[in-house]
Amino acid sequence: MAKITVDFERCKGCGLCTTACPKKIVEISKERRNSKGYYTAVCVDGDACIGCAMCATMCPDCAIVVEK
């Protein structure tokens, strides 16, 4: 089973990962901000992740790691 890990301090909340996810399980959080003030990406359903790593590929800040 795949697992998405987001480095919250590196994420700037650009949303590119949300558009790349084929399962639509990556969203921008409206509750949690990092120390720079950005709302960051979160995986809302880790069990549905297929490990395609499209979110990590699209991330310009390399803030997402997908582990299988």
C-alpha cells in the first residue's frame, strides 16, 4: 500500500498536486498553515492512494514523497 508524505514546511500550497492526482485524494488544507503562512497539501484518503506518484512529480518544491 502506498503512502503520501508531505513536507509541510516546503509546501507552498500551489495546488498542482491536487490537479495531478487521478484519485482526487490530495487537497489543499483549509485548517493547517505552515510557518510561512501557506495552506499546505494533505492526503484525505490514504487507503485510496495507488502510488502513481503523479502528485510528487508535479510538485515544484519536491515537498511530496510517495512510499510504496
